[in-house]
Amino acid sequence: MKIFTDPRLLQHGFIAGTLDRREGPMNAIDRQAEIFIRLGIDPQKMLHLHQIHSDTLFSFSNEAECRSFASASPQDGDGWIFAPAPAAWGAAIVTADCVPLFVWAKDASVWGLSHCGWRGVAAQLPLKTVRALQTKTTAPLCVWAGPHIQSCCFEVQQDTARQFPSQTLHTRGTKTFVDLNTAIGLQLLQAGLNPEDIQFSDKCTCCQPADFFSWRRDHKREMLLSFIYKP
Ligand SMILES: [Zn+2]
């Protein structure tokens, strides 16, 4: 099993990352459960969302809240805040070009994970995820943006381009491309994060077909799994 991750996540005590495509599409919760079992994680303790490209976050501060959420059907939303983070709980999202955004404190006291497509980035979901955690802790936060569509491939029409700051846009010939990393980075710096604590995967889901599913490339509903779990 191949998992793309940031070494800092492991160093700070999490099991977390983005699974590559070789295990197949991870749209179904029971497929995800097989992966979690292989990683030694109880799948009953991994939370799921019905993702809708919104800026809605769900917040948990104890085990009872996690249990209650896990026992109901997945709700509409696109991100997680665990603060303070109960041990032995985690959460998953799925993506196919969108950004899986991992946010955590170095002491593992809090963490967040959000599904940031271009709509989520334009709606400032990265900033909202960090701000929500900052209301719960004064610890410095780290961020890793997992594999997603990069500026090499993320061509947009003008109506989409208009929703992004000019310094995130690149033109090649008559085409316009958005650099989601720059757009996310601007929000994280605005939230006061240290530049050295912000890292971006350089993997592009769209032009690296051996490793990733991509909606832009294939137009199939085949999703990659991203998850974070605090043992
Ligand atoms: Zn690319």
C-alpha cells in the first residue's frame, strides 16, 4: 500500500496521508474500512462526510461527540476540526483533483482535515479551518496540502479565475491557470502561520495517472482516500 504523506505528520504522532490509486477507487466507506483495518485502525472510529464543495466544518472535542456522529448517516460538509483531539479517533475525506488539507499542532493536541476544491479555496475554507483551530489552541499549527491538481493542469474559464487573487493566476497563450498552492498559502499566512510550517505536495493528480485518479483527466467518479488518525 502506497501512502503519500508529510513526514511531520508521522513525527508528530499521527497516522495520516493520501492513498494512491493502486487499491482502487475509495468512494465507498466499506472499501475505506479495508484500508483502515490493514493500517491497524478500527474503521468504526473513522468519521465520514457527504462532501458538497461547501465551507462547512464539523467540530469535535470529545469521544461522545465522535460516537454520536459516527452512529448517524454522513452529513453534508467538507471538513473536520478535532480540538482537543480525542485519542483513537480519526476522519476521512475523498478527492479527485481537490486539495486534501491537513492541519495540526506539533503536540497533536488538535487537528483538522478539509476537502478544498476550487470552490472551497475561493470560499476560504483553508483559512476557516485554521481559524477554527486557532480558537481552540495557541499552539503553532502545521499544514500539509496533499496531492491535488497543480497549476500545470488547472486551466479555468474567466468566471472561475475572477474568484481568485491575481497573483494566483498564470496565463499560457490564451489559457488561464490557477495555482491553488499560492491561493491556499495566502490564506494561511493571513491566519498567521509560519511559512516554514506550510508544505505542499508537488504531486499533480491530473498529469500523474500512474498514481492518482483525476476528475479533470478522466471524468469518472473515482476518488482517492485521505485520512488522519490520532492513535
Ligand atoms: Zn499537472
